[in-house]
Amino acid sequence: MEFLNDLWQYMKERKKLWLAPIILVLLLLGLFIVFGGTSAVAPFIYALF
């Protein structure tokens, strides 16, 4: 959690808030990959793509 706090403080301080949506999309894609390969939800996730 400290890393996320540091990242948020960096983006806020340096006026780089445009990075927030990019990071959010990358995290969501990462979650799709992790859950897509190892769960019963995999067929539904593959249907989205």
C-alpha cells in the first residue's frame, strides 16, 4: 500500500494525473490475465476479447 501512496503523491506533486487512467487500465488487464487463466470465469473473460 505504501507504493501506491507514493505513486499517487508523485503524480499529484508533478501534475502527472494523466497517468492514473493508464495505470488503472494496465492493472485491469493484468487482473484479467491472472483470473482468465486460473479460474472458472475464464470462458467468460475470453468471450470479451
